[in-house]
Amino acid sequence: MTTGDIQGLAVLHYDTPHFDMVRPGQFVLCAVSGARIDLDDLKYWSAEFQEAYRGPEEATASFLRHRGAAFR
């Protein structure tokens, strides 16, 4: 099963400070934890990496994964 097969999964284009709906749905998946995030609760995402996050901890973990802990 691919993420495209998950009923209710939205596809978004993340921008700053908003996102655009590419394919309608009720939720997205956190890029770090895989947790379901209802669109009404989505507050953390990266326009640069085109990812959604459950919270600030996941957003930070993703940033460090992409950029490395030595990023300054």
C-alpha cells in the first residue's frame, strides 16, 4: 500500500505562511513520526522540504536530518 492509497489523505503544497490543497482530504501524515495530523490541527510544516510535522519536536528533528546538527 502506498500513501496515495490511504483514504482521506490530503496532498498539500506547503508554502509560507499557508498551504494549498492539491488533492482534497481530511489529514496528512507527519514526515517524522508517520502520525496522522487532521488538517484543522496542522500548524507545523516546511515549505522548503514539503513536509508536515505533528509538532515542533518533529519539525526540529527533520531540519537537523536535512541540514545536519552542525548547521549554523
